[in-house]
Amino acid sequence: MKKLVCLAIALVMVLGLAACASAEFKFERKIDLVCPWGVGGGADSTLRPLATLLQDILGVPVEVVNVEGGSGVNGVEYTYKQPADGYTFMLGTQSLYIQDMLGNTSMDFKTEFECEDVLVHSINAIVASK
């Protein structure tokens, strides 16, 4: 079941990538999926199976690049400095928007990055004990 869900996510992502590229575009070299957090966490665990599936589907190497530190800001800065050539993608989360609102990034996260696909819907809530 887990593999099927990952495959569905990968297919949705590939279709999303195809929609933003010209009909003639074909990936010709390695694709980097930037994880703005460390190895083994939730974001990393989301990207690794996706990288494997995308590699099989697209026929080019897909590598997860973990850039830790700064509550995800280091990964944002790293991704921002990469060429905007369609070969570097980053897993963004709501916490990165918060870092941007707090002024912790060197650019405007909302205008410098574009959402290509939604992989996960999460719910955050403020709770208190009864």
C-alpha cells in the first residue's frame, strides 16, 4: 500500500512537472530534490521514495540533497542560489513560510519560489490539556 501511495505521488509530481515544461522538454541530467532538513526526518522520508520513483519514471538520476540548519532556511538559501533551469526542486513546508514572515530569509520566499505540486496536506492546531 505504501508503495502504491508513493507511486501515485510520483505520478502526480511528474504530471505537474510536465505541465510547466514545453512539450519538447526531456530531462537530460541529474535532478536534485533539496530537503531543507536532516537525513531521517519526515521531509527526508517523504523525498527518498519519491526520488527513487522519479528516477525510474524519468530515466535520469534523482538525488536527495539534505541541507540542514536554520529551521530549513539554509536549504531555502541553497535552493535559491541554484540555477533556475528545472533541475533543482525543494520540498517546501508551512514552516518555511513562517521563516520568511519572520524575516529569516534573504529573499521573498513567496515570490522567488513557485509551488509545482502539493504532496501532503497537514493540519496544525493549538491544543491544551483537559
